[in-house]
Amino acid sequence: MNILPCMINVKIYSKIEHLINKVNFCFQEMLKDEVRTLTYRNSMWHNKHLFKGKIVLDVGCGTGILSMFAAKAGAEHVYGIDMSGIVEQAKQIVERNGLADKVGSC
């Protein structure tokens, strides 16, 4: 009886680990897409008047890259939300980029 629950837990953990790896791979692929990333950055940078003094909600913030772009474009504050585990890394990325005072809740 004790063997079965252990096997189930290992299987569940294995599936969760696979999903985490798949999610991280997707984020890596998006970040590697330089044209996509720079297009987002440039569209925000060249439209600062739309961000200046605004509160921004970044739904599905992932690594926080778009949240940081919005902050740098002049947003008063950016709230990033995501339901994946990447948010812990996003918090570190935001902090390392000196934007923790403007970007939060990732």
C-alpha cells in the first residue's frame, strides 16, 4: 500500500516538472524572438504619451519584460500578474533592473 502513493507522487511530480520546463521553454522562445520583443519595446517607447502617469495592468506578465517596458515608457506604476511559477523569476528580474519601485505584483 505504501508503494502506490509514492509512485503516484513521483508521476505527478514528473508531470509538473515537465510542464514547468515547457512553460520556461515558451518564455525563452518568446524572449529570443528579438523582432517581437523590440517591436513591443519600440511601440511603447514611441508612444510614451499613452503611458505617462498611467497605472498599467500586465495580464500574463511572464518574465516581466513588457511590464518593465511600460515602466520605462513613463507609467506611474505597473501591476504584472501571471499564474505560472515564472513570477518569482520576474520579481528578481524587475529588481535587478532597478524597477521594483514602479513594477510590482508580478
